[in-house]
Amino acid sequence: MVAAASVVVAVGTVTGMVSALDDGRPSDDAKPLVTRSPSLRPLPAVPTPPPTSASPSPSKSVSPKPSPKPSASRSKQETVAAPALLYRHPDSQVLDWVKAHPGDARRDVIESRIADRPAAVWFADFTPSTITARVRAVTSAAAAQGRVPVVVPYAIPQRDCGGASEGGAPDLAAYDGWIDSFAAGLGSGEVIVVLEPDSIAQSDCLTEGEQADRFASLARAGRVFKAANPRARVYYDAGHSDWNPAAKQASLLDQAGAASPASSDGIFTNVSNFHRTSDEIAYARQVLSALGGPASLGAVIDTSRNGNGAPADGQWCDPAGRKIGEAPTLNTGAARIDAYLWVKLPGESDGCKGTPGTFSAEYAYELAR
């Protein structure tokens, strides 16, 4: 692969998020398992801007707003709907570590600032026979709590351009069938779909024809998801602010159906990367402006490890001096920014603080303290 165009890490490195992979069990036993998922490699170093006076820091989940008191002229009390809250899946390595280390001095910080946060659930394997049940296990559990899950389909053919996170479906026909089965598990509640990280930003390894075919499948995937569940919110890969220029990325996104409300609710940026929220907001808005489409299109940003921005020296493997960013929320207060999400769970190693994909209490504590 071309390093300057890739964000997927070296062999075995994984993102720090919950992953629901098939373990060969029958489809009626669909509890998602925590296994390794793809993690993302940054691009060549670009000097990091100096910290702002108020760098991003975690905040607690949004609480329901109280209903306003009726004015004297009103005969009936009006209510304000509580904002939606994101779902935290109960299977993750950080939760396992918290349970297993009740006396560890780092436990309270890791539990309160990382383990208690909602994070994305990845589906990174091609297992058509069980994917519906495993997706449904997540979405139904979230619906039972009245919360919004974040799911990540990650099985596009030629994934990672044959690099460290290679894999996925054998061909696009098989992928389309897998997407149909995935959609059947989305249920009827609100769900956020982060569709195939790197699939658009990192597509220049494909021939022109292969690229067009991939984009057609991605556009189809969005339509299938939204037809299966009209409350599904589907976001397409926009890389991050230090990758493709906004105009180029918008052109690619448009070819993949990201400008059409029949398939898309907008774009996502910064998955498993470190770029500052302010930079990602500016970039996402530039991409959306160049993309066109309805004004309802928005963006979601991975803020899991971007509290101090990207390292100036270009270090990508568990770099020191990083910290967690804004807590996951659907109430950003920023125009056209629909959510801050933790698509990567902080604390799972890129491969330097521990075996790739495994939880490192040392790194988690460094990020969270």
C-alpha cells in the first residue's frame, strides 16, 4: 500500500473498540465477543497546532433536560424530550480489566473515564450465516435500554488494500449479500452506522473500474440499511483532516452515494486517529460544503484519543502525551456535527504498549488521568 494514503496499522494492530465477531457458534447464540479489530495508522507527520486554552476533555453523558415550567398564559404544561443517549455494550476488554482488578490504584480513573463510556461495536469478519443475529444482539440490547448503538460494518473486499488489516468478503457480490444480512439485524430503533472505515479515503489502490464498483456497493449498502430501518443513520468515510483535500474527498464521497439522503446521513472523520476536534469540525464542514446534497447531512467525529491532538513527530503507535477527547455524545452543540463518538476505545494497544489489540492499563491510565 502507499503509506501516505493509508491509515490502517501494521500487522495485527487493532482499534480499541468492542468487536462482535463470529466464533463458530450457532446463530441463535449471538452474544458479541471482544476480539481484535482494525486500527488506523496516521499519515506522515504534520506539525500539530499548539494547544488551545481549553483543550478537549471528557464530560459526563448528556442528562435529560428538565421540562420547562408553564407560563401564566399556558393552561397545560409543556414537556421537552430528553436527548438520546449512546449505548455502551457490556462486552469489552476494558470492562474485563476493571472487573479483574478491584484493588488496582488505576482502576477508578480507568473505569470512570473510559470503561463507563459508550463505544462502537465492530463487525470485522465475513460470516454471512451469523451476522444478522449478532447485529440484532447489539441493536436489541440498545433498544431495551432506550439508547442508540454505534455499529461498524467492516468487510469490504480488498480491505486495507491488502495491507495489515486485509480481509473482508471475497467479492462484491458476496459483500452485497452480507450487507443484506447485516441490515436484517438493525431492528427498528435508532442506530448509527459507521460504514467501512478507509473504504473511500483509501481507495486509490484500486483501478478505476474497481473503485467504481466499490462505490456502487457502498451506495447500495446505505440504501439497504435505510430501507431496512428508516431510523438508521448511515455515515460514510471521509478520512481525516490530514489526509485527502476536502474537494477530492467530497468527489469520492459523491461517487459512493454519500450526498443522497436515500443512502446517507453524512460523513465520519478521524476514526482511530488523533487530530483535534476543532480541525476535524472545520474539515468535515469543508467536505460537506463541497459534497452538496441536503442541508440535513452532517458529520460524526471520533474523539476517543484526540484530546492533545496528533503527535508532532508522526508517532502513531501508542504515542505518549495523548489523552482522551470529548466524551461520546449526540449533543455536540456544533452546527452540522451530529455526534462525537468513540469508535476506538482508548487503552487498547496499537502494538507498542502491549500485543496489538490487547488492553493496556498503563496506556489507558496515561490517556485518562
